[in-house]
Amino acid sequence: MKFPMYTEIEREKREEQHRLYLEAKLREEEVKERRQQEAVKTQALENIAKDYRIACEIRNYITAILNKGELTEADFEWIEWAKKKADWYDPIVAREDEYLGKRDHSRSDEDKMIIKKNRAVFMVGKCVIY
């Protein structure tokens, strides 16, 4: 025969254990969610940095073209076009392109592909023909 007080103590002990279990489970889920959020933010940062790096590479290339000298009118037109593309790639400037729209810098490289892999692209001089 159990005493009512002993049964009450067991019940309270089980309730406390269950409460502690639920709290631990909640903390575990919160950490898991935070880890996922952190991974997404970190990947977005890497994607943004890649776009910035591309913008810098384009600007460096423009500088190299300017330094070669003896530029034609077509070269100067291309340079102006290329500067706009660098500003489009640059997440700090984030220029909206007339044809390509606004670039979502945080998205993956695959999501930001201008020309999908199943389309052929031919380079002719400085122009791209689809």
C-alpha cells in the first residue's frame, strides 16, 4: 500500500522530468533553427561577396583596356556599357539593368545565371550573340 503523499511526490517528480525534457527539446530545436538561419545568412554573404569580386574584376579589366591606348569610339561605348554592368554586379551600387533587371546578390550562382547552361553562347569580339 502506497501512501498518498509518496504518490504525489512521484507524480511531481515525473512532471518535473517531463518539463525538463520539453525545455531541452525546445532548446535543441532553437539551436537547430539558429544554425540553419546562420548557414543561410553565411551563404548569402558569400554570394554577395562573389558579385562584388566580379564587379571589381570588370572594373580592373576596364582599366586595362583604358591603359592600352588608341581606343576607338566603339571601345569607349563598350567601356560605358561595361561600367554599367560592373555597377549592376556590385552589391554596394546595385544598379538596375535596363534588360536584366535588379540583381539579387544573395542568391546562388546557379540562380543568378544570366544564360542557362542549355543555351549556346558565341563570343565575337566584345559582343555576345545568342
